Amino acid sequence: MWYLIGIILSVFLFFLLVLKRNKSTPDRILACWIAVIAIHQLLHYVEQSGAFFYYPHLLGLSFPLPLLHGILLFFYVSALTSEQSIRLKTALPHFIPFALLIVLAIPFYSLSGPEKVRVFAQEGEGFEWYSVIQLSLIVVSGLGYVAGSLVLIGKHRRRIQQQYSNTDKKNLNWLVYLSTGLGLIWLLAAFFDDAVIFSGVVALVLFIGFFGISQLPIFYSPPALSQAAEKDAPAVPAPEEVSPDAQVTRYAKSGLKEEEAARVYRRLKELMEQEALYK
């Protein structure tokens, strides 16, 4: 039941992102990552529930999937904190270990359905070498990408410290929690079995759903401030063209005194510094 909750919530969050209006690059990356999480949990459920007896060729499809989590987290953080877009030629090398695990698993994929069931029933007999390579790549890659994500977050924090708004703090906290949560799952993978690991995955999905919906507009598109302002603002007639001399005469009688102008300026400056309205 616990695993089913994680699968259902992952699918729900995926469709929220897919149906979101004005999706950004980070939104698309997060949608891909949540889809991978949902597929990974589903394949694990197939193995744990015994459904693989009916669908034996689903066995082994999850072998390389753990490597995608760290990569997609790193891309997501990079897209949110960097001003440069992610390019295909720089992204492809990250998937080399993922492709390597697929190639190394070809001997297993070539087995018949009953043979695959037998290997799983005997806890990977004959493929112990693959398990060692897989676990090593998963732990090193996972922790490496988590560390890389935290480095990007630190650099971004230092870069924007002069214009630090409440929204910036929430975004950075979200990324730190997300990276730390995935890092904890990789630590679980190094010392515990799948039951504990996937319980951690479900907890991470619950966190993504709760924090993403209640704290940040990640799964929906809030109305733009400019659109709201335009909707609520009263109609203002277009100004007439006035000569420079006439403008001087007009503003010579303005009721805005020096003290009032200074007060308005200070207030505007505070708003810009504290609320970052220019964003």
C-alpha cells in the first residue's frame, strides 16, 4: 500500500507539470524526473508483488534507472540557478554510465522469461559481477551529482546575495532539501535493502508534492503580477503632447514637496531591495 501511494502521487504530480501553463525548462526537467521516479517505483512494485511471474520480461528494466535520478536533479538545479541553457552536446556525456549499465545487462535481457525468474529467485546468481558494478556506479554517481547540485546552489546563493528576496530564499531552500533528500536515499542504498530504499523514495515524493504545492508555485502557474495590475488598474487616457516650456510650468505648481518626494523615494528603495519587485 505504501508503494502504491508513492506511484499514484508521482503520476499525479507528473500530470500537474505536464498540464501546467507556460512551462519552463526546469518544469520539463522536473516532469521527466518525476516520470522516472514513477516508472522506477512501478517496476519495483512488480518485483515485490510477484507480478513478474506473469510479466517476466519486466525484470531487469530498472537496472540502469537509479543513475538517472542524480543526473536529472543536477540538470534541474542547473536550469534554475544558471543563466545558460543546457545543451545536448554537454548533456549527453552524463548518460554514459546509464548506457553502460544497459550494455552490460544485455546477457540478462537475452534470457527467456523463466530464466529471468530463476535468476531473481536465486538473488542474481551468475550476475554477481553486474550487481557490484551497478551498486558502485549508483552510489558514486548519486552522491557525486548531489554534491555537484549543492555546489551550484552555493554559487548561486553567493551570486544573488545582493538581491536576496523571500522568493529566492524559498527556491534555494527547496533545492537544498531536494538535493539532501536524494543524497540520503543514496546513503540508504549503500547500507539497506530495497524495502528501506523505496520507503525513502516514497517519502521524497511526498515531500516534493507537499513543498512544491504548498510553498512554491512549481505545479501551477500563478497569474503574472503585470496581468493582475493591468486588470485592476483604471483606464487612464493617453497624455497629450506638451511642449517643454509648458511641462516646466505645469510641474512648477506640483503639490509634491521635497520631504514627501524623499519619503516616497525611500519607500520605493525599500520595496525594491526587500521584495525584489523588479523580478
